[in-house]
Amino acid sequence: MTILRSKFQKLPHKEVQYRDYKKFNKTRFLNDLEKIPLDYLISSNPENGYDILTNEFRRLIDIHAPLKIKKVRGNQAIFMNKEYSKAIMSRSRFRNKYNKWKSRENYLNYQKAKYSCKNIGIKTKQNYFKKITQNGFMTNKLFWNTIKPLMTNKGSFNGNKIILEENGNMIYDEKTLVEIFNEYYINIAENTTNAPLVSIGNQLNSECDSETVDHIIECFKHHNSIVKIKHQNTENTPFSLPLADKSGINKIIKSLDITKATGPDEIPPKIVKLSADVIAEHLTNITNIDIENKSFSENAKVAHVSAIYKKSNRTNKSNYRPVSVLNTFSKINERYIQEAITPFLDKRFSTFLSAYRKKYSTNHVLIRMVENWKLNLDNKKYVGAVLMDLSKAFDCIPHDLLIAKMHAYGFSLKSLVFFYSYLKRRK
């Protein structure tokens, strides 16, 4: 007879940081926010307007909805609530007591706690799914968001504790894991292409200025893609990033998804959204100052990066992808810029480009491809396909070439300097 004893390391408790809204009062918060002389503070130091707004807003939130920390199980279920959690703890307490003193009374108490916990668990799960389906319909996205956490922890922040294998050693220490992931992600393009990254701005040791952008444009003017874009783009009117208006920024703030995570600023989208009418003008001024100064605020380029498991071997760092969470005010700035440049680019992009465009989808590409194949097969021709998967494609995009392409599409020099500032020195 052979016995195999396996021991699995129990997932440690997780510390979850959250804001306490028990004493939060919307009216009182907005009144206090209006009392802060943001107009004076930003106008007296316009270059640091983003930092001033972030710091003052964060200081006020910390008073009205202070940050707190709670401990949750390492494998916390998505339907878990206080009642079910207490029932589980009660069951465990009576079970331990019975295991220690096996009396009839302790046995009955344990059985009672066990059946009570089971019934509460069933009721909790039913209420969880009933709440999700209370609208009477279920979209594909909502269905998979509901079911997926119950089936797998792939692509999730939750799940197994990360353990990596490096040089034949198993790494458990969190600080060492962070350093390994950081080193891997900041050099991911160089490691993927097996060549050092070349940046004209870095070679010149210059800032994000007009001279650097001019030099980039000159270096890439004979690049195949640049020549092709210029040949197709016959319009000569340069595009300059327009200044923001209060109503547009207000609309973007009110469309924020309050379920999204907070970034390094720890300012929840929920509070920003309800403050839209108060801060819209200040955010508009800050955005316009950045555009006029051709410089994206440095602290708006800071993000929290988490390693999310993708597939295959969990001990291999390449099987984790980085997910960045930006500050809330930074997301608003980015959304405005996206909405400002999209109409301009849509007129110039090929009609066969479907990625990241409204009213386009991968179905358009597939339908056109299949119909093209069928047409050629009907004409007694052969059809062949070459399939490519570019590893780390987005990570390997050269910023210099991207700027040169934007120039070829018709972006003005002022806008290009702003976008070069946006791309560089991200943390």
C-alpha cells in the first residue's frame, strides 16, 4: 500500500482598503468642496493645477469618507456577506468545541450550526443571483461577469497566491516578487524584440519639446508607413488639439463608471461623479493649461500596475499580464483627448480598420474576408491565408514612430509635443 500526503499552502488573509461612507453626507461634502478656493490656488500656480486639485479633493474625502482596512479570506466568494460569514465562523467554533469534547450537547450544537450555515448559504447565493437578474434580462457581458468568477480565477485579481520560479528557486516573498515583475515589465519590449530600445529623445537627452519632435519627424520621413500615410492623406489642414469646454468635461465626469478601481490618488470615481457640477470648471481649466503648455501633468501619468494571471504555468512571470489603474482625474483628461481626436482620425483611417472604432467590429473584417474568399473561389482562384500573432504587440510600439505617423496624418507640431509628453516618463 502506498500513501501520498499532499499539503497545500492556505491562502493568507487579504487586506482590503475601502472608504467608509457610513457618515458621508453629499450636501455637506459639496458645500465644503465649494468653500475651497480652488480658483485662486490653481490660478496662482497653474503648472501644478492637477496636483492642487488632487490634493485638496483627496484631503476633503479623507475627512468625509475616511480610508479603512478590513481583512477578508484569501479565497473570498463573490456572494459572501456578513450574515453568511458569521454563520461560517459559528459553525467552525462549534465544530472545534465538539472535536475537543465529544459530548452529546456539543454534537447537537454543532449539527444545528452546520444546518443553519447551509441554509443561510443557499439563501445568500439565491439573493445574489436574484439581485443580478432583477432587471429581467441578461446580456452576454453580464452573464460571463457573473459566471466566470465561479468557474475560474483566470484574469482575476483574486485567487492563488503568486509564486514564481527564478533561476531554479521558488520565490514567495512579496517584495521580491514585485521587483521581479517590475524589472520584467519595464524591459518587456527589449526582451521581446531582443534588441535595445532606441529613442531619439533619450539620445538627445532632451525634454519633450518642439526641437525633439522635429528631429523625430525628420528621421522617419522616408519610412514606408509614413510615405504610405502621406500618399493617402491629401488634406493639408493641420489638426490642433482644441481647448476643452466646461459642458464637455461635465458630461465626461457624469459618465464615469463608479465600479472601476481607484488609482494611486485613492479618489473613487463615485465621489468625483457626484461632484461634477463643482469641479467641472476646474478640470476644464487644468486640461486647457496642459494643452496650451504642451505638457501632460506628471502625476497624471502615474498608475498602479497589477500582475494578472493569463494562462499555463503559474510560476512563469511571462504568463502574467500587467493591468494599469490610473488616477480618476487622469482618466477624465484622457477621455476628453480621445473624444477630441476621434472625429479627425475617423475621416483618415482606412474603412477596413475596425479596431477601437465606434460602429465597427471584428465581424466587419470577418464578413469582408469570407465574402472575398467566396468571390475568388467562384472565379476558380486559390485562396490562402497567413496568420500572425505579434507577441507583446502594444508593448513594442516605438513612441518615435507613433509621433511620426501622427504628423503624417496631419497633427500640428503643438499637438505632437503634447502627445510626446503624454507618452514619456510614465511611472
